[in-house]
Amino acid sequence: MSEVCLNHIEEYWKSRTVASNTLFNEGKYTEALAGYKEALYRAEVLNNHFETCKSSEIPFIQIYMISCNNMAFTYLEMKQQKKAEAILRRSMYYLLHQLRKKAMKDCKIMLQKELQRASVSYLHHIDKANRDTQLVTLLESMRATEGKTN
């Protein structure tokens, strides 16, 4: 694919992401998610042409990671923790896959930093999900105890 086409795809990704961010901030999570999914598709297209993206200085890895994070945070707002967790895990697998590519050797440090950020985000989500589960369990046991004392 030509550099011009890839630049057009990057611009379309930006416009979908900005529009979806507006929807997200307005609390229109379903509509925002649809836009973020479109943006992720564009990020995947850019990744299929990573050599041209690298030579054109299109930040295709960051674009992919932003798309995944946007979707994960939207799923969290929609109370769909399993889907959020899955997309966060997917982003880490993506980075690990990129690290294994010989053609990505010159991006190794940047990929490692992105993987570190993705891991922290994933672990934070898991930790928060566990805390939430523990809080619900605690509240349920308190309600059960309160019911017995009344």
C-alpha cells in the first residue's frame, strides 16, 4: 500500500478516535465503542503494512495501543469487565508478537516500554476487578449478618 494511502488511513483513524472520545465524554458509550472498533480496524490495516509505516514515521504501534485502551476503558464504563480484560490481554499479545519480528528489531526499546505500560494497565485492571469482587462479597456478607441481627 502506498504511503499516501497509509497517511489517509492514519488521518481517518484520528478522526474516528476524536469523534469517539467526544461520544465517550458525553456518556454515549455504545456509540463511542462502535467508533473505537472502526479505529481499531484502521490500526490493524496500518499494522499489516508496518514496513511502509515505519519508513513514513506513522506511529502504528501507538495507534494500535491507543485503540485497544480506548475500547477497554469503554467496556469498563459499560460494566463489561471480561471484554475489557480480553482487549487489554490482546494488546499485550500484540506487543509480544511485534517483539518477535526480526523486522521490528530497531523498535525493540519502544516495544518494551509499551509492553511495560500495557502490563501495568492490565494488572491495575485485574487488581481493581478483584477489589470490586471482594467489596461486593463483603457487602453481601454484611447484609446477611445485618438481616440475622434484625
